[in-house]
Amino acid sequence: MLTVEYQNLLKKVPLFMGLDEKNFCQIIEGTSVSNLRSGETLFSQFQPATDFFFVVKGKIKISLLSIDGAEKVVDIIHEGSTFAEAIILRGMDGYPVNSEAIGDSIVLKINAKKYTQVLSQSTDACFKIISNLSTRTHWLMNEMERLSLHNASYRLISFLLENVADDHQDKIEITLSIPKHVIASRLSITPETLSRILKKLSKKELLTVHEKHIILNNPEELRRLINCYNISTISY
């Protein structure tokens, strides 16, 4: 049985908020905890899809392998997020991607069969799940647009500004919680391109790089740059 702490975390997740206590208890009977070390695999591509997941602690890298064996990072799943639920709800036999822990991580594995059985008993819960997945779909569409329309500098600056308040104008230091080569793959650029862009922005004194720490010297100017990139890609 899950601890009360983990149960309370799940109850705040949209995929569980529509469930009554009885149904919730039925689901957590089939939920287990996975403690992963950095680099450990949670599931592999084509492995039978029997669970979906909730990240309690750490980060999970979602990736694909190309025909020539090159890795493409599709997503980084952070604490407090679920993933692979769309795979389960679509009834796919196997996972279409690989997943691996970035740093020591704790993940809850929710049994797909128990979850879908409970869904069949609750129309309200189904509608709430549809709403949640719709939100996720909109995010993915925006992400596809960002990757296809905007150049590498736009993507990197946008990434660096993700957790900086829109009205913040002073210097601010951010810490990269994932390796630079993973960031590069996530942004669909090479590590060499990432380094060149960082060097270019450093020469312009827009940022300062210290290993895993990057100081954004002028967030306002960085925002102006991505707005310029944005305007240049708009077509009517």
C-alpha cells in the first residue's frame, strides 16, 4: 500500500482528481514505487505497456533511438508530472519510447488495467481526463511549432528564460539541472551548436557561463531577441 504522503500527491494530479475514495483505493492497490538510480532505465522502447507513471522526485528522460543508434531526447519529465498515460488510454501494446532516470529518482507505477477498469465506472472522471490530455496536446503542438519554426538561438534563449518571471529585469543565475548534451538534444541542436550559441551570447555580455551555472546578465534584452526571432518567422 502506498504511504499517505504518496496518496496525497496523486490526489492532486488531474488524472486522479475525478475519482471517489473507493475508486482511488482500487487504483492504488495496483500502484508500486520504483526507486531509480541515475541512468537506470524505467522502461524500454517496445516493452509491453502495463503501467503509466508519476514522478515523485528527480527527472525522467524520454528518448528515441534512430536507425543508426543516435539518441533523440523527446521530453524531460519533472517532479509532479505524469507520463505514458496517453499510451495506456490508447491501448497501445508497447511503449514507443525509452525512459531513463536523470539523477536519483522516485517514480510511482500505476497499473494500467486497474486504472482503466475504474474509468469505465466514472463518466465524470473520464471527462476530466479528456480535459487534461487536451491541455497536453496543445502544449505538444506549441512545442512542435517552436522546434520547426524558430532557429537554434531562439530555442536556447527560450529554454533559459522558461523559469524567469516575465517582468524580471535584473541579473539572475540559473542552474542547469540536466547535462548540456541532453539540453541540446531536447532543443534539436548539436552540442557543438549549443556551445557556439552560448559563446556568442557571452561575447555580447548577455550571459555568463560557469559550468552548470549561467548568469543571465540582461533578461530584458534576451526577451527582445526572442521576440525579434518570433516576428521574423510569422507568415500571413
